[in-house]
Amino acid sequence: MELTGATRLVFILAHPIGHVKAPRVYNPAFAAAGLDWFQVPMGVAPEDLVAVLGQLARVTNLQGINLTIPHKAAGHALCSWLTREARATGMVNTLRLEADGQWSGTNSDGIGFVGAARASGLLDLQRPVFIAGAGGAGTAIAFALAQEGVQEIHVSDTDPARVEALLGALRAAHPRITAGTDRDALRRAGLAVNATPMGLHAEDPLPLDPALLPGDAALFDIIAARDTELMAAAKARGLRVLGGRPMIDHQLAHQIAFWRGDAMQLEPSP
């Protein structure tokens, strides 16, 4: 792909930035869609996010922003307009600049997750889902699964306050769902999800114990940068395993449409 002054830029902001490999997927997808867009990774510390977004808003060939760890909640707070997914979860991973200079945000994580899980035959609405990680991705995934009709969701995280915030919001939005922190639910789960950064590096501890899962369960590890040790352990047990790349593939269409300015229902930020 040839970069010129006409090329529109999509920045992906993360901290740390070294693990980000999204341009390997996004840039070919842009080219396949006939879009003269190019994704550029930028390492941005949390305390610098507001200032950096303020400067990027002045870039005349900006097409949009992709946010990943740890910026999704902070990005939500900076948006004036939100899609339903972003408003419900309190997280955004995709920003666009409106004509009035205000940011609009959406969250494609849940959309991508459910699309990939359905396409791979991993969703069983009648069985519990166990999610490791209550951050931006875990929150979006939990809400998307509840919206799909999953009746029981359990969540773990190293930050108990973050878990309680997610569960409280989930129960408020879906009063009939069973939402908790029962690790024994792994023994009954139809699907376990790794929505933590654990697995980005080989020395990371496992975010959940795949030995506890039933033999007919599935594991969806949303890390796309590499095949994780968790995935290897689950495969060794004969479980169905899916990595993070299909999730990216399924959310890209939503993100491209949002960045392109396609009509989507937006609500004012609360």
C-alpha cells in the first residue's frame, strides 16, 4: 500500500504499545474494502490521553481512533455521543470526530465476540459462561452475551471493585440474568472466555484453570497477538478453542462503518 497525502489515518492508542499487532489485520482489511486508510499504533500513557486526543483532533487527515488497553473507560468519558453498545457498557474502543469537533464513540468488542462465537458454534445460551476479565473487553462481552440471551454469567478479575461494578450494571440492565463470581461455575460452563491481558507473554499466569471445564466446553481467548498457553492447555484437554483473530474480523465491519460516518443511532453521553 502506498501512503500519500490523501491517505486517511486511523490511530490505535494503547499503553504499553509493544504487544499491538492490529495493523497487520486492519490495513489489509482497509485495502480489501477499497479504502485509502492506514492504521498507525501510538503508545499513549493514561495521563496523556486527553491531551493526545486533543492534538489528534487537529490532524486534517484523521479518519478515526481505535482504543485498547487501558483507555476504553477513559475514552467513554470523553465522548459527547455514544452508540447503544457504548452507552450500556461504559466503554468505547472506537472513536470518530464529528463536524462540531466532539467525539462520538462505539464499542465493537461485544459485536465482534458474539459474531465470532456464533460463527464457530461456541454459544450455548442454556449453559453458564465464565469470563476472566472485567475491563473494557470483558464488560462489552458480558453485555453482548446477556443481550444474546445467555442466562448465567460469572466474572473474575484481579480488581474486585471492577467486578462488582460490572455485575451491578449487568444486573440492572438484565434483571433476570444470574450474574456472579462463582469459580465453580467453570465446572458447568459451556464457554470460558479470557478477556484479560494475561497471555500476551509466555510467562503470564493462566487467567483461569481449563482443567475445571467440562469436556464438551469451549474456550475463547480474545488475545489475537499470539496463541496463548491457556489455549494450548485447553487444546491438550480436547476442548474447542478459538483465538482472538476471528473477533477482530467480525468487529471490523462495524468499526469501518462507524469511521466512515454511516448512519448509526447515537445518544447523548450521560
